[in-house]
Amino acid sequence: MAVTAAEVAVLDTAPTPAPARRTRLRFLRGGKTVTGLAILGFFVVLAVVGPWIAPYDPDRMSEEILRPPSGAHWFGTTQTGQDVLSQILVGTRGVLVVGFVAGFFATIFAVLIGVSSGFLGGVADELLSALSNIFLVIPALPLIIIIASFVSDAGDLLIAVVIACTSWAWGARVLRAQTLSLRRRDYVEAARATGEPTWRIICFEIMPNLTAVIASGFVGTVIFAILLEITLAFTGVADISNWNWGTVLFWAQSNQALAQGAWWWFVPAGLCIALLGAALSLINFGIDEFINPRLRTDTGASRNVRMRVGFTPVARKDRTAGARTADPAAPDARTPDKEPHA
């Protein structure tokens, strides 16, 4: 079939297939994702080595009371002479431990209940959906307050487990809805027709298509758990003897740091909370772009196409393959010119 000049626009370069490795790592090429992972990696390093590189014991008092940032104390000192930088470094571990432990267990619960509910259907779906609805309305904060009132030492792990047990229901509902849309696909029906067991269909046919949704839910749960842990410490519900960023803000608020002009007491902890939240949000945005092609920018595999007004874009074939390239300025050599009929 001949292609007329009025319907052809030549692209500058021929499309080349992306290497397999670049296709697999497309998620890591986004600017938002790289920035978020870099900031998160920085805080993870601080959580690991923070207690070792802290210049002072965070509980040690001194005579240097309410000193502004200096060479001896980079983030200043508190009303009792404690080093704020040491408190920030030591408290980073507790924040990340609660966030990632709660996110991990909440994601496990959401996957087990949500995917099973959506794939099995019937009575199992009704029971698991009812269980999800019950946990969906249980408030996490009042429950943790009640548990902390009965437990003398409500540590980070206990708080993480309670947060995980009360925050998996929303993710389970999302995974159930996605599984309902996947369980009747052709490839799932083909696997069922060939006699594949249920666990294999779920693990090898359903789960790979839910990986991005699961990752996004995990990041969202980590953000929620971190903010809730800091809120509990700031309000004094959690054990204030365990240092984290919320504990720093609790002591700063209790000793009226703002009224005394000791901005260095609460600003570093607030900046750390904002940076960590921004990093996790950027990673979540990167996952959304990876899932949804409409949101893809630099994480996608789009090509820059130079358009010409009045022409329909047609990809040019590779010259080395012996293919003829259409020229919009020249008529088709294979089609003789015909005069229009009157």
C-alpha cells in the first residue's frame, strides 16, 4: 500500500529496543525515586551507625545549658545541658524500626487476607471481608494508649506490632479489589484449566501483577507508622526514656523551648521528620508513575518525537535493514502520478 506525502512524517531516529536490564531498572531511573531512595538511605545509615558516632551520651547532663549550635555542640544543648545532635542520632533507629516493622507485618496481613479473599470468593470472601471491615474501624491511637496504660514498658516493637495489627485492613481492601479484577483473566483461567493448584496460581499468576500495588501500600504504611510513633512520643504516651524524634519534641515542648528562643532544640527534629516523610512520599510517587503509564515522565520509555504540522507521524525503519524511508517531500516511486478525474 502506498503512503502519500501528506500522511508521512519522518522521525529523526529509529526506535531501538531497550536492553532487558534497563527495562527492569526503569523504576530506579526516575528523579523522584532516586531522590527519595537517597534520602531514605541516608537515614538508614544514621539508624545503623548513629549510636556509635554520637559525640555524647544523649542522657548526659552538663553545665552548658541552652547553648546555641557551636563547634562543640553542632545542634546546641537542652535546658539540662544534653546534646541535641546525640539525641537525634540515637533516636533515628527507633523511628525507622517502628516504621519498617509495622509496615512489614501490616503488608503481610494485607496480602494474606486481601488476595485470599478476592481469589477464593464465596463464604471465604464474606468472612475475610467482614474481618477486614472490623479492623478497618478500630482506631490505632486509642488502642495504643490503652495498651500503654496497662504495660509498664511499651517498647518500640510492641508499638510497631499494635500499629501493624490496626493498619492492614485498608491495604487488604485494595488488594481484594485488584484480585477480583485479575482472577478471571485469560492467563488465570488457562492456568486453572491445566490443573495448577490454587497456591501456585496465586503466587505465580496473581501476585506478580500486584507487586507495585503491594510496594505502594508498604510505603504508605511506613509513613503512617512513623508519624504515629512520633505522635505517641510527643504526647507522652510512649516510653519517653527511649530516644526518638518525638521524644526530643516532647522535652522541648515540656520545657517551653519556643518561649525561651531555643529554636535549635526542636527545629532539627522537625526537619528530620519532614525530610523522611518527603523521601517516602517521593518513593511512593515513583511507584505510582511506574504503575500508571499516564503519570510516567522520565521513568517511562517514551521517545521524543518531532512533529510536523499537517503530517501523520510514521516511524522510520532502520536503513541498514534495507528498508526504504519515506520522504515527505518526494512522491512515491512505486505509485505513478495520476491526474484527478474531473
